[in-house]
Amino acid sequence: MKTLKDLRPGEKAKVLAVEGCEEIKQKLYDLGIIPGEVVEILQDAPFGGPIKIKVHDYYLALRRKEASCILVEESK
């Protein structure tokens, strides 16, 4: 199963689930990253930097640790 961290810029994916501790899950839910939502990878910073994504009509930067908690299914 893929996570958001595995995707490359330009790819879109549907969120299947959010794993991890309740604190991280709640933070991601509050940001709009919930099962069923489509997210787009915009930028993958080098050297372990953050991943910039688009969800709904706004942009977010996620730590790689957070992105690895988001299980996704690629969409077209």
C-alpha cells in the first residue's frame, strides 16, 4: 500500500486512511486530510524536507513523518 510520501510531484491520490497516534491523526483531519479526499503532490523538497500538497483549494506543507501516515490510492 502506498503512502503520500511515496508519490511524486504532479501525481494525485485519494486518501484511504490516516494512521498513527491520535494527535497526528487529529491534526491531519483538522487540515482536511480525511478519507475520500483527493490530494495533489506539488513539490517534494530535497534532503528530507517537507512535501507541498494541495487539498481542496489550499496548499499545505507536510513533514515526511506525517506524509508516511497517510495511506493513498493513486487517482487520475
